[in-house]
Amino acid sequence: MAFAVSKLNAMAFLVTLLSVSIPLSSSTLQQDFMQCLVDNSDISFPVTASFYSPDQNATLFKEELESTAQNLRYLTPSNPKPVFIFEPTYETHVQAAVVCAKKLQLHLRLRSGGHDYEGLSFVAENETPFVIVDLSKLRQIDVDVDSNSAWAHAGATVGEVYYRIQEKSQTHGFPAGLCSSLGIGGHLVGGAYGSMMRKFGLGADNVLDARIIDANGKILDRAAMGEDVFWAIRGGGGGSFGVILAWKIKLVPVPATVTVFTVTKTLEQDGTKVLYKWQQVADKLDEDLFIRVIIQTASKTTKPGNRTISTSYQGQFLGDSNRLIQVMQKSFPELGLTKKDCTEMSWIKSVMYIAGFPNSAAPEALLDGKSLFKSYFKAKSDFVEEPIPVEGLEGLWKKLLQEDSPLTIWNPYGGMMSRIPESEIPFPHRKGTLFKIQWLSSWSDGKASEERHMKWMREMYGYMGKYVSKNPRRAYVNYRDLDLGVNEEESDAREWGSKYFKANFERLVKIKGEFDPENFFRHEQSIPTKIG
């Protein structure tokens, strides 16, 4: 702890900070919080710790608030803002932050990566006052190839984790997210699917241990928290049980050569027929092969101005191109994949390819940690258990062509995902699931057209109801959707809880009630302490 200072120096630093002229609107709460931090931090308050408040420096506060947020829909002037943002430097400061927020009756929002689709890590619509504890400075990663494991602190990005693994070994990897700027803390707590899930399962299926701070400010590992809580935090969604400080993850073997490809088919190139076939085979392909479909509108090359539907098949294969071609010719010849479509590379470069980096980018680009996507958007998700018939697809094309910038991504299941029981962790979407759909509509003019785009999304979602999972219609918790329901006094959380977790929801509620009975860790869709 090279930057730690003595208790006396900490107090002197605090006095210096408080001598700055801060308007009264939030100064009292911030002063009280800082004093409480000094009183409750066993390694005292370091000079490098950061506070951001709108009263102290509005520009810096705005930059920090928006730094990792993806959905600009939650950064408008009308959205509630935190009293301040605190960036702890050490774990003991997170402990103190929990103790002090509880003591001062400040509502806490936790942020590790900021990718949450409904802004729940940086906006609190029904809680005043609230503060953000941003974990971005807690990003240490320790890789131990000999034990096939690594400890990753919550503020590290998925890309950083991948980079540090490949720094130690070219034949080790981790089966987590496709987007490299995800914060690992919040990512794994929702399940964490990725391009190797058909081979190794979810990221959360490959967690060995964790460090969490409970509502009393205690740091607990797996043994101390108990198997029930350890079960709950691996897929039960963020912000319900405590502050995830770090995950111990299990590394998995990857080959020296990985093959990637992208093949695009428009409607005029038998796109509907090929997609119908993909639905029938995607979950049954060789487990080394992951082919997702990225569907969006595109201009017709023959008639500029007229739009069509583009379906891009993006694949990652854990092996060389010769074996991949054999697999495809046997199982999915309709795509027409050829050797020239394929590019062989290392696992880390294949991760970057899937994440959207140019082929020329060096692995060090993963350390940047910045999101490649910032927009006003609304997202939803679905799980599909039977192939959507051709007439259903044709109806969907009509819906997509009504929207300005629609995007839908279909991710295949099967393989290991079908063999892991639904109750193994809270994430229940396993056997019988052919693929998962992410729906997205984005726009650039803020509130001006928000109502129109939201209306389109809900109508399209309604149209798809007959083609996707039912009773309940399921959803992925890391694609939060507040349309499904929110925690209110008269609401029944089963409305949304069963869609994310199926039968696992009742166990989550029981664990929550025992572990955090005062419901200190909460948000609009946190696990409640009781239902009914």
C-alpha cells in the first residue's frame, strides 16, 4: 500500500480538502461522508482517492459520470444525478463507503463498467439522495497459469482480463463476454455469455471464488459467505447482495490456432432461407464452433435508397480452417463458407475480431477499456426454443424495415450450455434453448425521437411474442429491461424475476432475505427480501 498515509496525515488531507469552498447544496453530505471514511478506514485516506461532485467541479463531475455509460438515454439533464461519485483506491475504502452510506442513510449505486442497459449503476429514479461508488481503480489481475486460475478485481475490464491471460500463456483463455470494455465485476454477476460458451459454459460457470462486501461492511470470501450466497452472486444480477470486489476465475484451454469468419447474406441472396437453416443447426454444431448472426438493415446495391435486410454470420472456431471447412460442409453447407472467408489467428486476436477491433490492432488495445458504442438506445432480449418459421421471419423483416437503425443479434446455445442444469447457478437458460436474441434500437437525437423508437421496439417485441419462449417469456438479466417490471410497494417482483431466473427466483429471494434483510443493496430490479 505504497500510497497509504498515517491517520494524522489523513486528517490533514481531509482538512485541506474541506477548506475548498463548496456550496452548501451537497457539501454537508460530502464532508460527513469523508469524515466517516477517515474514521472507518484502517489504512486511512490516500491522497490518490477521488471525489467528484457537481458543486466542486461541474465539468469533471460530468466527465466522470459519463465516462463509462453506454446508454445516453440516462444522461439527460432531467435524469437524477448523484450527490457525488467516490472512486476508492483500496478495498478497505469500499468497506468504509458501505458503512458510511448506511450510517448517513445515503443510497448506494455501484459501478464497475457502466454497461448496464437501463443505467442502474449511475441513476436512481426513486432514491434520494444517492451516491455512486465507482470501482474502476480496483483493477488488479493476477494470473496463475500453473493452477489454471486468475483473480480479477471488479474494476478491470473483460478485455484487460483477456490481455493479462494471454500475457502469461497463448494456450489459456476465459469464456466470458464479447464486448471487451465490460467491467468484470458486473459482467460475471449476471452470467456472462461469450463465444466459447458452447464449449465451456458461461463465465459465471467458471468462477471458483469471490470477494464480496456485505451490508455490514465485512469482506467475505466463498467460505465466509457460504455456498448459498456464492450460488446467488454467480448469475443473480448485480446490485442485490453486496459489492463484488474480485472474482477468482478458472482458465480454460484454447488452441494455438483459432479461425474466424464473417459471411453476409441479404434477402436477395437467400438470406431468409439460410437463417431458417441456421436456427435448425446452430445449437447442434461442433462445440468448438460458435456462429452468431448480426441482423440489420442495409441499402440495396442495385437500387440506392431502397433498403433490405443484411444477415452477417460471424464465427469463431477453436481450431484451424481445414477442420472448420469440414465441419461446415457436413453441418451447415447452406452458408457456403470457403477457405478464403476464413482467417487463422491466435485466441486473443480472435477475441478482438469478435469485439470489433480492426485486424491491425495490437492486443494492447484491449487495455484501453473504452466502449466502442455510446448512443441513445432501448434493448430487449428473448430466448428461442423452436425455429422461427419463414413467415415469422418475413414479418420480422417488415418490422425492422420500419425502424431507422434496428439491430438484432442471435447467439447460439447448445453444447455445454445444454448439459449444465438450470439450477446450477441462478442463470437458468439451458437445455432446450436454441439461441438468444438481443433486440436493439438506437438513435442520435436524444429525447426528440425517443417516444417513436420506444414505441417501435415495444410493438416489434409484441409481434415476436408467439415465436419465442413462453410461460414465462424469458429474458437475460444482463440486458436489463425495466419494461418487464420494477420494484414498487404494490408490485410483485415475480413479474420480472421469473423471466430472468425462472424457478431460481424464489431461491434468490430467500437468500437475499437472509443475507441482506434490511435491503441495503437495492435498485429498480434488485432481488427483493420477500415476495407475495
